[in-house]
Amino acid sequence: MTETPTPDSTFEDDGQAAGRDPLNAFMPGERLKLPPSAPGPLSGLEFAVKDIYDVAGHVTGCGNPDYRRSHGPAEATASSVTRLLDAGAAMVGKVLTDEFAYSLSGQNPHYGAAANSNAPGRSTGGSSCGSAAAVAGGLCDSALGTDTGGSVRIPASYCGLYGLRPTHGRIPIDGVAPLAPSFDTVGWFARDPETFRAVGEVLLGDDESHFTFDRLLYASEAFARLIAEVDTRLEVFVERLEMRLGKRQPVSPAEAEGGLDSWSDCFRHLQAAEAWDSYGPWIRESNPTLGPELQARMTWAEEVAGMGDKLARCSELKATVRTRLDSLLGRDALMVLPTAPDIAPLLGTDPDTLFRQRLDVMALTSYANLSGLPQVSLPVTTRQGCPLGLSLIGPRGSDRALVDFAESFARSAGF
């Protein structure tokens, strides 16, 4: 881990009263800013950082005031942050996260909800809510988020952004507060494909081998879950992908286990057990104030942590999914699927409805969740004036090739 010299960091007032953060994207209080370490390929670019990333000399809050109060300053800066600073980018602040990054709602009970500039009155999605809000609203050019179960992909779809969940382990995750380490990944957002690719070049480095995409797999079981209007709007861009990659090959890899709901159930249990390992001891010791959603989720996670037989079966399924999708994609295929079932939900949607929507979302995110494969979400279209994303999953380790394809396809398809 690389030390970041704290004397070079500066603070400024969060500026919300002055209107400089009208989106409630940044963490309240003093705004942490870091200058570039040196000129580089990202000179002139400004980025924000989800408040689960460490910056040396400053407390990482993880979206919970009691956690912030009970933890001291970080000793070192997350290497993903350092990579951007070393490439010439400037950090302009830490941004809002759902508590412990354990939610897709984007509605923090302690700090409020960040505003979605591209879908007013609707959620940004979570847990990288502030990251997506800041980029969508033009408060910075890019932002670091994390994706365990969809926390980059879903906000990217809801906010009309480019976002990547990389191959698990591709980007070092040191200095990032864990949720479920066997699923956690570092991801980022951008408004335009050029910035998205430029940040990717710095964070990802080069692929270890060459990938050429000339096959298109079509996740039939995922598209079958969509309402007709969403399917129709995304179909236009699937057809454009066929022009690049050839006729689609329908696949339903979850069918052998009873469908995507069984994959989602598997992921949710494994994630919950790891989340309890990450935060359960501190919760027991500190008895913090948690929001209702997180409190219920952690109560369930404690129960799940004791389900040895269930977790063993889920681990076996995870290994099966990994092998199956690796075989399907080979080294030359991309799989297309909807990023989310629909546009962002309205703010104020009742908890029961949000829970059902979360299950629908996680059925779609379970492909990459369980396999650890890279998935990019592209802001291809809208419904009711609100963004709607389309995703591509690439072979393991093909992250740079996937990002390059995304940029090229965006230019040719005109979104």
C-alpha cells in the first residue's frame, strides 16, 4: 500500500449551502481534496471516491456515523486511488455510500439520498450512490465505486453512465472496506466512453493475453424477465451488436439449476455470510445505530452464517457457474443481457416493493456475481425519459478488451 502525504491534501467546506453540491452526492462536512501526484494521462480529470476507500490520515466512514466515530484515520491510501493520482487526476472529495455498501437502494438513512440528475425524483441505485450521482450531475469526470452484487452496474444503468464491474481480483482492492471479499470489486463510472476508457487504462493495465470478440451470446432467460417496453428498447441495440459480432446465440445457463432466482439465492446467502464476517463482530461489540434495511439484513446475515450445509451447496453452485460461463464464452464471445429489469424506482418507494425489486435486480446481476467475470453497463436508451442500460459480459481477464469494445460500440451506435 502506498502512503499519501497528508500535508498535500486540502479541505474545503462541503459547499452544500452555497449550492456546490446540490445533489447531496458528497459526504457532509469538510471536503477532502487531493492534488495529482504528477502530470500524466489523466491530467485535468477530476474524480470522487466512495466513502469505503481509505485515504491516509482520514477516517473511512462506510456510510455509518457510529462506524466513523469508532474508527481512527487510515494509515495508507487505497492503491486504486493512488493509481489515479499518479496518472495526473485530482480527487475532489469522498461521496455517499449505502451503509457498509450492503444495499442497492442508494438511500442512506443517516445522510439521505443522492439525487439522480438524469432521472429526477428517482433513485440513483446503490451502493455506489454518491459516485454515480456526482458523475451524472457533472460534479466530477469519474468516480470510484465498488461492485459486490451490482453496486456499480445498477447505478450506471439508473443514472445513464458507463460502469464496469471488473474480473474479480483484476484491480487490487487493498484499502477498501470489505463487504464480501470473494465478490468485492473496484469499479468506476464515467459519462462518456473516452473518459471511461482512459480511466480503465490506468486502473486495469494490460490484459495478460489477446482477446478478439466475434460471437454474441444472448442471455434469453434474462431478457425473458423484462416487460415488453424495456425489451423492445434494448432489442434495437442487441441488433446493432449483431452487426458487429454476428447472429446472436441464445443461451440459458441458469436453467440447469432452476433459473436465475436460484442463482440469486445462492449469491445472497454467500454474500450474507461474508458480510457478517466483515461487520458482525463490530456490530456485536459496538451496538451501533443502523438503518432499518441494514439492521434487518444483518440480523438475517447472522442466521445465514450458521447455515453450514446451505453455504456448502452454494459454494458448489458458484464453482459450477464459473466453469459453465467460462466454457460458454471461451476467449472470443460476449454475452449481452439487460443491466437492470427497468428504470430506477421512485424515491419513497415502500420497503416491501424495494425488496422485491432488489430480488429482480439480483437475478440479473448473478451472472457476473457468481462467475467473477467482467461486466460493462452501457447507457444505451431511455424509458419515460429515464436511463436504461444494456450490459456485456466478457471472458475472464478480458477487461481492457471489453472496455475498448464498449467505447468503439458506443461511437458506432450513437449513444
